[in-house]
Amino acid sequence: MTQPLDGIRVVDLTRILSGPFCSMLLADMGADVIKIEPPGTGDPVRGQGAGRDGLSWYFAGFNRNKRSVTLDLKSAEGRAVLARLIESADVLVENYRPGILAKMGFDAERLEALNPRLIVASVNGYGSTGPYVDRPAFDFIAQAMSGFMSVNGEPDGVPLRSAPPLTDLVAGLYTAFGVVNALRARELTGRGQCVEASMTNGIMSLFAYLASDYLATGQLPNRTGNDHPIASPYGLFTCKDGQVAVAPSTNVILRRFFAVLGLPDPLSDPELDTMEKRVAHRARLNRMIDERMREETQDVWIERLNAAGVPCGRVQDLSEAFADPQVLAQEMVLDVPHPGRGVVRMLGFPVKFSDTPCRVRHPTPELGADVDAVLGEIGYDEATICDFRDRAIV
């Protein structure tokens, strides 16, 4: 079955999360991703998170469809093997701090000499220029320094990080997006290039109206919890047996919402007929809605509001979300057999192709499982590979 990135070979020097997420996205699209790991230990995530049968499901969830080659990159012979891999690759992905790859002997000139068509994709914390180039980065720090935490949380509470590692994931996503575009550019120019995405730039690019309103007015946005910073009503409302999230962000949907509730049209009220007025009277509106919604259960309101075309839903925990019939219909939970490790449950493919779908071609590789095959493909004979193995080069 054809996939979009069939025939593209990726040498993957990444570890932990942001880089492996990028290379997994490429692998899910059909690229041959060769994950380079230190002999003996591998990617630290192999030992993190919950797992079964000796396999970290956290690692498995970000490294499917890849092949694993162990390589001691502190040794000259290990770096020589890497150079030969680069010669045959289309893409090199790394998430070292800026400058580390050059210190390993692979600066821009060397990479150009090895493979002028190579696309070098870098994921890092702050970018490869500027005063923070040498700083170590982590998701929590990027969330704090980017401004994200300052707008996340309750109005009277402390700034909050998001539970998912958003800055890692968005940087990996943007890097994969950049790689695919660089591959297309290479078809036009015949040349490779460097592609970079940072955790801080990535999360800031998602600030949407928070950024545009601040840039337009100079006024800092307030934390609004589950309420929308620039729209009202919008948030969690209280029913007889719990809460329901409702998002009536346009006048049309707002009228439908109030009609279902049996409340007067707010657009006919001089105090509520604009969004600015409704934001200013948010507390009054929320009280009015809560009083009405407390008269019925969550199920009743969800059925009535959906029928009227008003976006709404229950706050589900992960067990409820993963068992949700819509999530199951979209195959967002996969059962992937792993020989010797049982069946691993992991997240599915969020991007759907009608003709060239993502698919699981390989389970998550055992550490160094593909040394013989990959080194054989770039010309090493069996005796040399055995010698490398005896001396812990691979």
C-alpha cells in the first residue's frame, strides 16, 4: 500500500519526546526512519512511564514504525557509520541543543559535503540564534517563559501549565511540517536545507486572539479559567447532576442556545446586545444560564443542545474519552501486537488520508534490533558488524 513518504529515508538522532514525535509523524506517513540510540541504554524514555512485559508504553507510543540502530557516537567509528547513513538519507532529524551536532563533527559544511540534498531538521527549545541559544530547555520552562502559563488558569489562581507537554509536541509537529515542505522544495531546487522549530516559537504561534489583542491594544489578557477571554457566554455550566461545556460563540448559535434554555434573546437586551457587553456582564449571564440548566440533567441538555446545533459536551475523563463511540469510530486507539511484549494500546492517527492512509508497518523496535539490516544496506559486511558489536560500537 502506497504512503505519502514512501522512499524517504530519515536518520533520527532524537530522544525523549519532541524529536521522536516529529520522526514518528514522518514514519506514520511511510518514511523509513532509522532511530539511532546509544548502545546498552537507548532512548531514556525506554525506561519511563507505565508499561507491560518490560516495554514502556510511553516509548512505544512515540516510536512505532521506526527501525532501531545502536551506535556509539562518542567513538570515531560510530561517527563514521553515522556519516555513511547520512550519505544515503533524505532527512536528518536531531533535537540536541544548537551547536552540539557541529561539535560531534557534523557542522553545516560537513553535512553539505556528505549529502547536498540532505534536509537537516532541528527541534530545540529557543531556536539556534539569540541570547538563549545555549540554555537547556524543557516543556515546563517553555510554557512558563512563552507567556502561555500567564494566560492559563483561574482569574484568582496561580498561572498553570497544561497537563499535556504542549511545547514538545507542537515543536515536533512543526518540524515534521517543515520537513515535508523542505522535501517539496528539494523537488523544485534540487537542494536540501535546514529546517528548525523551537518549543517556545511553536507554543507562541498558537496564541491566536490572545496575541493579536495584546499586540493591538497593549493590554495584557486576564486568566479566565473555563470562560472565553473574548466571548461570553462560553464555558462550563451547571446542570442537576454535573456540568456541561457550551460554546455558543456566534450570534446565531447564541440565539439557538437561549431558545433551547427558554430564556429571552440576549441580542434584544440593550445591556447584552454586543459581545463586549456580554463579556462585561459575564457573571450575570453565567448565573442566568446556571439557574436554568440546574433544572435538568446533563443528558437532557446535551441532547437538546446538540439537536439545536449548539456545540456542547460533557467533561470526560480519559477512560470515558477512550471509550467514546466517536473516538472508537475514528480509530484513535490502536491495538498493536509487539512480539514478545503482547498487545500495546496506543493513540491512533489524527490525520486521515482517503487514498494513502497512515498505518502501523512496524511495532516499536527493540533496542538495536535493526543493526544488521541497516548497516548491511549501507555496505558493511557481517564480519565488520560483528566486530562493531564485540567492541560496543553498535
